[in-house]
Amino acid sequence: RENQSLELKETVSNSFLKTVSAFANYHDGEIIFGVNDEGDIVGIEDIQKTCLSIENQINDSIKPKPDYSLKTNLDRTITLSVKKGQNTPYRYHGKAYKRNDTATIEVDEIEENRLVLQGMNLSFEELPSKEQELFFDYLSRKIKEALDLESFNLDTLKSLTLFHVKTGYNNAAALFSDTNSFPGLDIVVFGSSINVMKRRVTLAGQSILKQYYDALDIFR
């Protein structure tokens, strides 16, 4: 039966290329040709010709080229195995895809941006911050308390990988800064039901570290 890592195809049609994109973007997977949706083996008439067609379609339509292999089976089916790639996103006709249970769907703009960062071996936190005038009084105080440091300076931020000589502060630094401009936390204490709101606190515009400790205090 089909699942997130397995798709069954009775014949070869262009739709399988979307699933190749999905497997290459997220996780290893297999497509078996010559099996209908009910799992019945119907076989492929011309095995060698079909293998060549599958190979040509992948090479011509998926960019960059994914890591895959083809295997012919004794029951006249063909198994296409696709490996998760490192150079995401893998696009079919300019669009990236992912598996959603047994369906293959196009990713949205936010998710495609995440795939781009992943392919560059970058995370959101590593990207340069739009704001470069940052202050770290709270982070400095907490680190001095925890590590018994005498001084907190730019070298400390470099050691924490919050600052790079070429690109300056990154988004992780912005999150830890005293004037963190990213969305914060909205904490609600409910009564007997969600319609009874006993207390509500919004933590924003401050270091994510302070938000963490303040949230713990509220919880306690």
C-alpha cells in the first residue's frame, strides 16, 4: 500500500516527477511502476524502453539532478529508488514538492525558502541580521553568572557564533539582544474553560533568554 515513502504507478506519466522532487527534498523513497492503486501487479510491457524513458524524464526535468537508481523486478515491475539530496530544493519545472501522507503537493514559498537555506547548509539563525546595532546587557549578565566570566565583549559573541567578522551579527544574535524585534510569547492562564481567562502576559521586545526566564516565573 502507498505511504509517505512509497508510491505505486500503473504506468509512467509525468506526475511521478513531482514525487521524485518530494523524495529528493525530504527523505528517501521508492516509486514502483507496474502496480495499480489497489496494489495489484499489472507489469510493464517493455521494461528496457520504460527504464530509459524514466531516466530521461528525470534527467531532463528535475533540477538539480537527484541521486536515484532503477531496478527491474522478476514480476515485470520497475522500482525507482530516490535518495534525499543535499542540494535542495530539487524542482520539477521550477516547483518544489513534498509528500503529505500518500499525496504529493507543491511546497509554499516559506517552505521553499527553508529548503534553499538547507541546501546552502544554513539555518535561519545563521543569516545576517537586518539590525546591526544590538546590545546584550541581559545575555552578558546571565553568561557572567553561569560561567563566572570577568568580561563580555565582541570576542565572546564570536565564540557564541553570534557575530562574524564578514557578515556582522546574525539572526540568533538579534534574538538574544535586549531589543529583540521578533515576535515574542503570548502566555494565557485559563480557568475552568478556554472562555475563562484568568491571566494573560505578552513577552516581547526583549531578549529571548529573558522571555524564557520570565515564562518560567509565570509558570511557577
